[in-house]
Amino acid sequence: MFLYVRVGNRDVALRLEDVEEVVKKKTLTPIPLSPPGFEGVMLLRGSPVPVYSLSSIMGEEKGEGKIVVVLKEKRGLLVDEVLGIKKGEPTPLSGSELASGTLGDTVILDIEKIKRRIKW
């Protein structure tokens, strides 16, 4: 199963097994000298969650970024909109910097590749 999200003007999917929860963006505390794509730290039930802009990671135009997809690793990805959950059998994709496959016209992002890109 996959969580479909909108990032800028693109729809992408994340494996649902990588996602802990989805929350509205709260106040982000910026950290000086942070790497590109790092938006800040958000408190979630008293625990700090580092939040990264998925649009920056993907090289997309920055959108509203009002939703945080919290991953199992307790890191957040800022997205513009959650579109829903869908089932399907993905088609593998090789050679992509961030994707592991496709499901129809939608690219499935690979969390491990994203982690390597931003070195978290």
C-alpha cells in the first residue's frame, strides 16, 4: 500500500510501511547552518522531529508545505497535500536518484535513497 502526496505540482507515493503518521505542520524551529532542505524541528507530543522539505529534496518548486509525513525513523517530510492511500503492484525503476518504482503514472519514492541524499 502507498501513501499518495502532492509535492509542488507533482504527485508521488511513499510506501505506507515507512510512514508512522501524518500531521498538520506545527511551528518549526529553524536551526542555524542547517543543510539545504532542512526546514527545522517540530515538537510532536513533546518529542523533537526534524523536518525536511520534500520539494527541496526533489528539486521541485516549493509549495505550501502544510502537511508533515512522519516516518518510522521519527523524521518528517514536508508535503503540500495528502491525496490518499492506494494499493497496487509497482513496476521497478532502476537508475533513479530518488525513486524505486512506479505505480501507473506515479513515482514511488525510496526512503533509503532520500536518506542518502540528505544524509540524515
